[in-house]
Amino acid sequence: MNWKTAYRSFYYADAPEPDDLDLQPQETALLCIDVQNYGLALHDDPVERARWDAFHRRMRETVLPSLRALQDAFRRKNMDVLHARIACLLEDGRDRSLSQKMPGWNNLLMPLDSEGSQIAPDVAPAAGEIVVTKTTDSALTGTNLRLVLHNMGVRNVVVTGIYTDQCVSSTVRSLADESFNVLLVEDCCAAGTEALHRHELEVINMIYCHVLSSREIGETLGLAL
């Protein structure tokens, strides 16, 4: 099974296979979403640590090495790599969107300079790469990213990051609504559970994006991973 037939939802179970991708490198950029220290920190509570063990294992063994390899391949070909991160501009977080203030796990209070808000060292921006700061889920909402991509002549956005079913999905939908061609790299993303990850890929595939592996996106763009 390849990207043309994988992750089919109910709506697209019998849809014809999409055409081969024709991605021009100068019109294609890599976007890395929210791979920050807060998401990689282990829980102090042993019960919570055990509950999140599969997520952290996927991050260590799959997402971080695959994403770093993809970043390096883009850089070697002089293709743009951009980054988005969650952080609040005010210490008390009043500037956050409602989705970032809701009680519970998603209630993230991370000022700009806090350790948790920094992008993980393994996939940190290289010198000169664009980093946008957002106070909501979508990397387009509340930032100038749409305008920046437009000004750069980008038509195809290769999306990676965490969490698949939250900030990644919100960004994919926003990009699609702005008529960007969106490619989501499956092995460079993760959700809290594998079931959530796979379900969200099926929800957004073929309508808001095409879901590919890093190997497939590399072959399409002629990248050496």
C-alpha cells in the first residue's frame, strides 16, 4: 500500500487514485509544528509516564530521527524549512486563544522565554530559518505565516510535528482553506496514541492534504534521506 491508497476514510474508500505529485522544489517548503521541549518532557507521575510511554517511544524512535533527516535533506537542496511553536507573549497568558485556556491538558502557559516553549534541540531551526510564534492551534491563525509563504512563492507545504490530531490537523486545514497544496508526513508526526494518530490521518487525507511517508516525499522531491 502506498500514499495513493493508504489512510482512506469512509468518504474516500472508493475514490480513484490521485495523480502523481509534481512538486517544484522552489515552490515547496517544510513546516515543523510544535516539536517543543514541553511535549518531550517525561511526567513525574509514574502512572502518567506509563500512559504516555508509547508516544515518547514513537517520538524517540521514529518522529525525531525522521524529521531531522527530512530537515537536513531540505537544507542540502537549499529548500526552505520553517518552524512554528506555541508560546504566549504575556507572562500571564492572557493573549492565548480560548483553546489554549481550556481546563485540562491543553491549558498551556508557556511564555516566550520559558524552557518548555523552546523547540527541541534535535530538530531546532538552523541559522536564518523562519520561526513563527502562535497562541492558538493553527500556525496560520494569528500569525503572518500565510503572507510569508505567499511572498516566498510557496505553493506546496510539507507538514510535520505534533500533535497530529490537534495543532498539526488545525494547520493542515487552514493551509488547505488558503489553497496551499498540503503534504503531511506520517512518520514525522505523532498524537497521544497511535489510534488517535491514525484516525486523524484518515479524517484529513485526500480532502485537506495527502498523507505520505518521509521516504515517499523524499522520492517525490528527489531528496537523499
